[in-house]
Amino acid sequence: MEPEAMPRPAALIDRQGLQALIDALADEGYRVLGPMRRDDAIVYDDLAGIDELPAGWTERQEAGRYRLERRDDAALFGYAVGPHSWKRFLHPPVETLWTAHRDEHGLTFRAPEPAEERFAFLGVRACELHAIAIQDRVFLDGPYVDAGYAARRREAFIVAVNCGEAGGTCFCVSMQTGPRAEAGFDLALTELLDAERHDFLVEVGSAAGAALLERLPHRPAGEADREAAATVVARTASRMGRRLETDGLKALLQDNPEHPRWDDVAERCLTCGNCTMACPTCFCTTVEDHSDLSGTSAERVRQWDSCFTLDFSYLHAGSVRQTPRGRYRQWMTHKLASWIDQFGTSGCVGCGRCITWCPVGIDITEEAAAIRATAPDWRDD
Amino acid sequence: MSEPSRPRLAVWKFASCDGCQLSLLDCEDELLSVAEAIDIAYFPEASSAMGEGPYELSLVEGSITTAHDAERIREVRARSRHLVTIGACATAGGIQALRNFADVDDFVAAVYASPEYIATLATSTPISAHVPVDFELRGCPINKLQLLEVLSAFLAGRRPAIAAHSVCIECKRRGNVCVMVQGTPCLGPVTHAGCGALCPAYRRGCYGCYGPMETPQTAALAREWQSLGVAPREIRHAFRSFNAAAEAFREESEAHDDQAP
């Protein structure tokens, strides 16, 4: 992945071209999903056209706070990331794993019908591409492949958008996951908006992306367009709302399980699980078995779970992590440290959702900094 | 093999509004399946036929507010192999447990023309304060799907799949946007799941109908409510509703008790 060494083919489309992109994807049988304004937030849902995009809106994000605000332009992607992530489509919150039926012939197990849906995601940010890549490692690597995830992922068409706005809780620059989309997309857009123009620079990331671009009204991008796009990304990179020092972070957390800061955060933590639900990489689930009243049918349902519940670590005779301290420490240490042991990268992409969507505004970057500031014994890796 | 006999069910009412036992009748589509699987032997709300005990399963609605009921629940327990309490009254004392924070004689004098005819206890207490309870199903009112899950689990001899975590987890699964982060005080983070995050789905803060979740960090939540501009008196009122006497909610409401009303 050396995008600078081998510049991708690039083109320009205008807003009509963007509408043509949505139409072409729908025409090819994709369920097109993208950002839209609903419930005073920018959420991801079924998108029919560019009129549904949150034109002229941005958001103000802080720890535990989110507000939509008007922009002074008509940017279609002039915000960072909202409460949703693409996780809810690729790794759905509730999924039936099997059903069973009992009759006079015995017991029959059935896998659910594979979904016919093919997703096209419009507006995937660089941090979200990294989050998808992280969930790919969880669900697709190794001997136990998640068949449902694999099917959804294989069929998905991804239109990335390079960020033109940094959110107040963003720190992708620290995590080296953005704000520029480097890989993992079919097409990547950069919104170019000023008094004279409202265009999108389109970079091609796959053969499928190249084929789709051919169906759209487009014109070649010049060097000035590329420079304008690079300026957008550079400006965003310089405006990160948060910063996380990752140097030696793994050892810092793994060497300090008794740091007093864990008690401090436990006083504030609600153990509600919102951070894990909002996180685009948290993948944990629980399975529930249900039987019906007549005893003839049963089903196993998988649902998003959280390491903040007692049931999550329940073993015979009780839960391993009884205290809020133990649970917060488990989540943060896994996310930023033991994830590296397990999957080879950090589990954090710097999207800031856990900070914004924590009802009491606990800030993972602030917690890490506090531990670093006063840790008695952390070593250089 | 002979046809296995259906387990006998009884539904009992103590101090309550009947809403939770109506959830059973509200099952509609599933009601015939319930009646096929279970012999509904005693359910005065539904039928005047009142079968004698003993019962394999008793569903108990309501709290204990009179000496007579304190005696009656012991009889119910003695005649029931399994006893499941349903709803906030039976599991936490209900809204009528507001009397626990005041002098009940004052209420009686204010409400009744002839207070001398009223014999009542000073407190409203959950069923579990009087007899052993096999399972507590939360909610004001209970969720009928959760009631069916409890009945199905009972029939299959398995543990009911009823989560005790926060409302937030079901709220996020549902795809709701967090109202608290958008400035609306919400009890969801300290409230037991079960309703499916009903109020936040309609852009309202959670009212705490299902009582405290498994590890309710009420003090941390109350601090955040204060930073959203909620007065101590309002915080006290929020924790003092249908589950006012549930330990965690009672303690938190009392922590905001010394403020001017």
C-alpha cells in the first residue's frame, strides 16, 4: 500500500455525478446506505439520492456531547462521524444463528436463509475503513470464519470519503488511520467545494470501482484538483480534536493494572456499555437460546454484547470482573494493548465515538494520558 | 407414553394496578399456546373458575402493604412449587412505596373520609421481603415477550434469557441516537433492560420503569444530570417513581434529599 508512489487513477464528478453513482449502485442491485440527518444526528441508513445527504450540516462533538450545527456552505460530507458505524450492517446487532424444530421424525436444525442483500456504503471514512479491516481480521482470519460476515463483506461495495472536517473527539492522526483513505475501498471521494465549484475528486481503489466510474458522467482530474484534495485532507489532519500518544502505550497499560487512575475512572464509569456498542471495532456477542411454549421450536440468537455486563465474564459461581474498575480496565487495556497481541494491531481507530457517546464523557485519550503522567513503572518497548 | 399433564398456573394479585397480569391476557396471539401448554388454574382477572392448589407455578403481581397480604403471600408460597414475581410492585414495592419516605397516616388522613376504617402497613415492600422468590421479572409494566420467555423457560426447565444489563445496550442495538449525549437527562445507563429502549426510541429520556440494572452507578449518573442542569429535587423525583424502594434508586434519591424542595 504505497499510494503516493503509484498514484491511483482519478477523475472528477459533480453532484449530478454523485447522484449517478447512487443510481448506478442501486441499478446493480446494491442496497445503498449512506449518511443522513435524523434524530438530530447524522446516521447511516438507506439512501435514495443526494437530496437525503446532510447538506450544509456539521456537528459539534465533545466528551459526552453531540450537537448538529449549520455550516456556512452546502457541503454534503462536512461532518466527521456520527453515532452509527458500518458495523451494524456487516456485523448486525441481532442475528439468528439457527432454528430447530421437533416433530414425530425427530429434531431438525436449520441455518437461516443467507441474506440476498448486497450493501453499498457511501461515505466511509478512513478510520472506518480501518475499523472494517480490523473486524475482517476478527471474523475472517484464522480457522473459524464467520460465514455471515464473510458473505456480507465479500459483496459490499465501499465508497470512501476523505474527511474535510475533523470532529472534536477525532484522533485518527494519532492512530495512523486517517484522515485520508489509503486502502480498502472501491472508490474514494474528496469533496472540493468553494465559491466556484462543488465537485468530488474520485480515486479508484478496485476493478469494480473502475467499472462503476465508467458508468458515471466524469472528467479527468488535473494536478490542481489533486492538490486541492490533498489540501482538504491536510487541513483536516491539522485539526484533530484529540491526541493519543501511542508510543509505548501497550506496555504502559499492561504494566499498570494497579494504577490508581483505574479507581478514579471507576467512580465515573456507568458500566452501561455504550462505548463498546458505539465502537466500530468492538465485536463481542452473546448467544441466547429460546424455546417456545409447546417445546417444538427453538432458536439460537446472537446479539451484540459488552464486556461491561456481568454476564459477559460469568463463569460457574459468578462473574470474573465484578467491579467497574475491572471492567473499564479490561475494555481499555484490550482495545489499546492486548488487541495488538491478539490481532497484530491496536483495536482503536481514533474515531472518537467512545468519547462522544459516553453519557458521562469518559475520554480514552485522557485516561491514557493520566496513566502515562503518573505511572510508576512503565518501560520502553 | 401417556400425555404429560399440563403444569398448573396461578396468577395472584397484591397491591398493584393489574397492568402486569393483563400482560398475560395481552399475549393474544400466543394466549392459546399458553393455555395449551399450561393449565391456567387460578386467574381471577381472566376466569371465575378458581382451581384449588397446589400450583406448579405462581405468578405474583403487587406489593405487600397490609398485614392481611403479608399473611396471604405466605399461603401462596406454601401452595406454589415455583413462585415468580412480575412487575415493579412485586419486585420493588411499586409506586406505592413512596409511602416508605413519609408517614402513611398522613396520607390516609388526607385521602379517606373515615381513616379509622383503613388498616395498612407503614411500608410497601416487595414479595421477596416476605417469602423466597424463584425469579423476578421487572418492569412497569412487564414486557409480555419477556413473560412468554419466562413461561417457556419454566416449561423447558431452563434459565430465562432475561438480561440484567443497562437499557443502553438494547438502545444501541436498536440503533437509537443517545438522547443523553444530546442533552436530555436519561435513566437508561442505570436502568435494567427489558423494555427494548422504548422511550429513547421516541426521543425521550428513560424513566427507569425496570428498576436498577445489575451494577447501577447512580451517583455517577446523577452528577452528569447536574451538569445538564437538572436540579437536585428533580433528580430525587426521577429516582422516586415506580421503583422508588429498589435499593440503588432509594439510596440515590436520599442523596438528593437534603436540598430545598
